Amino acid sequence: MFEREGEIAGYLISHPWHRDSPPKLGALLGAIPGDADTFYLHDIALLPSARGTGAGRTALDFVLSDARALGFAEVTLMAVGGADRYWAAQGFATVPRAPDPSYGAGAHLMRMPVAI
């Protein structure tokens, strides 16, 4: 949870996963796979009051730190709704692949190496 002035202003969900098979949108995750090979950034959501405060970058730094501590070499995410431009500016690169129907048109699998 991200707090601002004592109020919840956002949240972050990330977890180990398989690098080439992002979780299907709307499906239950079940157990975290024991053979996970990437740290998956599932979601960062911020209320409008938190935007422009650096909260997004702070959340990403937290994810990178967790990934590094767990020994992962990269962070993977699915960018939707035009968010690929934001994630590219943060250092993520698009991975060419067939579209995933669960995420809809315009979704992009993206990765960023974790500096060790």
C-alpha cells in the first residue's frame, strides 16, 4: 500500500512467475510457481492525488529491490491501455510475441533487467 498524508493512495502487486507466460487477466493465480524465472509486476495503481509525486518510481524501485533480493535477473509486466509508453520511459523493453487475448488488443509484454 502507498500512503499519502495518512490515507491509502495506491497499491502494488508483484510476485515470481514464468517469464514467457504472464498470468491470464481475470484468472486466479493459484500457487506461485516454484520454478519461476522472472519477477512479475502485476499492478501498480495510484489515485489521482498520488500521481506526479514520484510514487510510481518509488513503487518500481521497490519491485526492483525485491526482484534483486530474490535473485531474479529481470522484471516482467503486461502493459495495457497505452501504458507501454510509460513503462518504456522507465526502462522496460517490449518483447515481440503473439497477442494474448485475455489482455486485449494493444497489450505488450515488457521486460527490464535488474541491475545486481
